Amino acid sequence: MALQDAQARAQAIRHDIIEMVHEAGSGHPGGSLSCTDIMAALYFGGVLKHDPSNPKDPERDIFIMSKGHAAPALYATLAEAGYFPKEELMTLRKLGTRLQGHPDSNLLPCVEVSTGSLGQGLSIAAGVAAGFKLDGKPNATFTIMGDGECQEGQVWEAATFAAHQKLGKLIAIVDLNDLQIDGHTHDVCQTGSLGEKFAAFGWEVHEVNGHDIEDLIELLGSLKESSTDAPKMVIAKTVKGKGVSFMEDQAGWHGKAPNDEQTAAALAEIEGEAR
């Protein structure tokens, strides 16, 4: 049931991403759609311990959306989980909204950290995981990063720290869609094999199809329960714009909203897949 629920939720999240970005007239659909299945696996696949009725439950696991421009995916997931009314999604990026273009933890109690300055999320997650370890708590810390984000030097400082501190309950996921705002990541600034690099830094590395929710649930769940003390890196191979054929693997959909006609076509495609 958890698998079927997560799969259905993923399609609902995709639907909301398109609607809210269209309503806002701006936003980042491509990278939001590429990480949607990962979000569904975490929040609805029984992986992440969380409670919409008590967002600050001290026993909760922590999730940090490091690639903060994927805020539509985060907001749609949180609304789908019941943290706030889904109607509020249509206020994205509007004056006075709680749903800023990048997540703001001062406005939404269910957002753990304000993110969007790329490269910082892994450092914050490592600090949180270190805090849990010092307190002797079993809470897990998850973060989703972009592959273009891994061009930032701060990522590798955090990688060194996490391995040295043996933060076994830190699970980072790279949304490897090979696109960033200026084009293909391998053309903009080649990062090489991220898996091999994190392994060289002392991380336990796993690869997965970032759109196979069943495999995601199984892998992420097992990593959360693992007793090894190395931090965990999941290289999730994804497609930017996944679920909307004309957006898939297109850098131009990194940060623009679809028009009325494109929105109708995208929603029809998503609704067709959901049946």
C-alpha cells in the first residue's frame, strides 16, 4: 500500500507543481519535477519519520531541500502530506505569501531550513546530524542536492566533515539530472563521477533510478536503518522535467513558467499517467 500511495502522491505533486508555477508566472518546474519521486518516496513511502500534526516533534527525522529553487516540489509535498491547505499552493511567489520562491523556515514551521544559496544544504544537514549524534539520538537527517550544486566548494568541505565525524545517520541524495540553468552540467563545469568522489571522501555510495519509487523506498529505508558509521550518499539518476514530455531534459525549463496552452497540455499528460 505504501508503494501505491507514494506513486499516486507523486502524480498529485507533479500536478500541483505545474498549476502553482503557472499561477505564479514564475518558478522552477524542471528541477522540481525531477525530484518529485524522491520526495514521494521519503514522505509517503514510510521512510521519513514526520508528523503533520506536530511539525516540531523532537523525534522526527529532518529533511532539508538544499536545492531551494525546487521549492514547488517541497511545498506541494508538504501540502499533500497535510502540513497546510493545498489551496495555499496557488499563492506561490505572491506578495505576502508564506510560499516564497525559496523555502523560508521563518514563515512555514514545516520547513526546517531556509535554503537556496546552493552548496549550503549539505553543511547544514551535517551539522544537524552531528547534533543528533552528540545527543545520542537516533533521528536521521536527509537532504536533496542538485548535481550542478556539487560544483560548489562548500559541498566538499561538508563531505570531509561528515566522513570525519562518522555521521552514519546523514543521508544525502543527489538529484542527478545533468542540467542546470546554463545547460548540461557536464558542459558547464564537469564534475566527473560524483559517486567516486564521495566514496573517496569516505562516504558510503549507492546509485538508484530516481524515478523508481519502489527502489527508492527500499534503498532509503535500508540506509536509514543501517548501523554503519559512514555518511550515506545516494546518486539518484533523474530526468529534468520528468512527467511532462516537452519539459524533459530541457535546460530552458529550469526556471520559467508554462503558458496557458502548455499548462493544459502538461496537466493532461500528468493526469493521463495517473490513471
